[in-house]
Amino acid sequence: MTRIKRGNIARKRRKKVLKLAKGFRGSHSKLFRTAKQQVLKALKYSYIDRKKKKRYYRRLWIVRINASTRLHNISYSQFIYLLKKLNIALNRKILSQLALVDKSAFACFVDGIKSSYLDS
């Protein structure tokens, strides 16, 4: 049997890992063995943090809505309850944007919801 040299394939594999490790500090971006470990760890965290980002933003939107609704003498939980009761399907992202960007429109919206619930 003839001898098969693996140099090309191995070099490509190592270069691929080192390219992913670019920007890591110290030997984590220079040495293949440590770079491979750090790349695996980084990929794991990037997958996990894509899920965490969704949680984080939902929490942020809730905090913003809560702060804005309390200015109009209603708590966040009462506000969401009234939205569900009146079949208003606005998500928290849009509500927080409205509360942040256009305060007067949000005030009218909250007052309208409160009055329409009291009428029914």
C-alpha cells in the first residue's frame, strides 16, 4: 500500500478552528489545542445566549411597561389583565416601544382601556 499524507486536510481543519478563534486572548487564539477548546465553549455559549437574549428583552419590555403604567395609576398586571379582557392583541415589545417613544399616545391608550373596562 502507498503512504497517504494527511497534511493538507489536517492543516485545513486546524486553520478553520483558528479562524473561529480569531480575537480570543492570548494562546486561546494561537495554539490549536487550547483554541479548539475555547471555540467549542464559545459556540456552546452563543447557542445558549441566543435563548437568553429573548428572556432578557422580554424582562426589559415588562419593566418599561410597568414603569409607564404606574405613572397612570395602574399596575402592570392589571394593565395586562385589561388587555386580555378586552381582546387587544398587542405584544410587550410594541407596548414598550409606544411607552418609550410616544408617551402621550401611551397615556391615551391606557386611559382608553381603563374607561372602556369601567363602561362594560
